[in-house]
Amino acid sequence: MKKKLILAAAGVFSIFALAACSTGSQDIATLKGGSITVEDFYNQVKSQPSSQQAVQQMIVYKVFEDKYGKDVSDKDVQAEFDKTKKSIKDQGGNFDEQLKQAGMTEKSLKKQLRQGLAFQAGMKAHVKITDEDLKATWETFHPEVEAQIIQVATEDEAKEIKKQLNDGGDFTKIAKEKSTDEATKKDGGKVKFDSQSETVAEPVRTAAFKLKDGEISEPIQTTDPTTYQSAFTIVKMVKNKEKGNDMAPYKKELKKIAETNKLSDQEFQSKVISDVLTEANVKMKDEAFSGIMSNLIQTKDSANSSDSSAKEEKESKSSNSEKSKDSSSKTEESSSKTEESSK
């Protein structure tokens, strides 16, 4: 997917360029009896959903760049550019070739990356972490642990390896010989991770945190979300660390995790986009695009409706819970009377 990063951006930029030239009468093609101009083309495609979405994105990124672009340095842009280039290369792609196929230059790509970074800066500017956010993060937090893993493709193979380990087999040696996890096998399966690490699958993390130092897990099944292929992992805990009851030593780390969680929250993103667009006072001059911002800008009515829906859902859950308790109480009462009658 990352290999197509540049190509994905090209479609948006081509529409942006098209919109900028829409008032011109440049010829795209000439033919006997006439020609097709940029304006003809613009009028033909401007009502298409892809064009509507592209202009919507153009407005959002333009507004964020105008407001938060000052928070993005040339160094930040260059770092993101290098990261993009490396990502494409690591996955076997040719950066220059993809740039050419997308009809982009390094300059235009950096412009796009700058806009993306300005958008991120705008989101971060609205993050306010409360004590409640920290407490919620603390509930699922686990400090970094040191472990070893062996990953194989089948359950039968995992069970056989588990048997070898139970019989005194060397975990490091078996990991180097049989593990399919290329990132860890050369080092005997050694790995470090905490509750937020994405390099280790969630089921593996959860099982590992329950282990004491020196303990080895049963085979843990995981499924790759991209390929849907299953794998089986055995974990040996090297050094586990309980978080204890005091979150003060981890406050800085918890704050960072809470910020990441908030930035990925769809409701938070929608609210920030709406507020920034409202402040920018966006006005559409072309009727073809008159309604494209309506789903991004929240009105008081829509906000109240959203709050009302959330409140109703909460009350409904509470009501159902009370009904369930009441029903359970009546059932127990009825059962008790039946028992007494039987006696």
C-alpha cells in the first residue's frame, strides 16, 4: 500500500490543478470543427464524486496549512520526504519511477507532505489531556517487557516446539532455526514491547503480560489483518514488570499514549476539522460544489443531535441494565418461592 503513496496523491493534485485553471480556455485537444478546452473538461468532471471529494480535501488542507503551516519546518518536510522515499524503496518500489507515473516532482510532493504535516499540527494543537484521559489510559497500560518469541505457520508445529521446550530445549537455538519472524529470529527471538507496541500482535502481548519471568506460553494464534493468514507464537518471558498502583512514574508515557489515542479518534478529528473550517469562513463560489462541506461542518443542531443520540444510547444501556437486574431479581425471588413451596 505504501508503494502507491505517490500515485494516490496524484489524483488529488491533478484535480487541484484543474480547479485552478477552470476559468481558462486553453485547448486540451483540437479536432476538425472544434476543440476541447480546459474549461470544457472542468465542467464535465466537476460534478463527479471523485472531483467533489478532491476539492473538499483541497479546502481542508489549504485551511490547515494557512493556519498551522508556520508550525512545520523545512526540516520536518525533508524528514517526511526521506521517510516516504525509504518506505517505497524498502518495499521494492522505484521512487523516481513512481514520481514520474504520478506526474509529480519532488517539489510538488514536498508541498503535499507539508500540507499533511500542517494538518497533523492542527490536530495536535487541539489536544487537551485530562486526568480522566490518563486514568483511562492507565487501565490498559503495561510497561515494557523483555521476552523471546518463536513464530511458526501451523499449530502442529507450534505444539511440537512447545513439547521440545518442555523437555528442556534451548529457546534461543530453536528460535534461530525454526521461527518465521524475520525481525527477531537472528537474535534468538529477543524482543521488547509494551501495551502500545504494534510490532507484536495484541493477543501475543496480552498473553505475555500474564507470564512470570522464565515462563513459556502455550501457542498463541494470530491472524494477519492484511493477508488473513494465521500464525502461532510461543512466548518466553525474560523480564516482566508489574505497573503497580502508582501511575506517577509513568505519567509522561501515559500522556503520550493518551494523545495518540485522541488523535486517532474519529469524533475528535471531526470536531477539530469542523471548528477550523468554521473559523476560516469557507464560502463556495461554484454551485457544483455548494454542498461538499456540509458533512464536515457541524452546526449547533447537528452537535446537539449528536449529543442527544449519545445521551439516549447511554440512557438506553442503563435502562436495559436496570431491566436486566430487575428481571434477574424477580427470577431469583420466584425461584426462592418455588423452593419454599416444594419444602
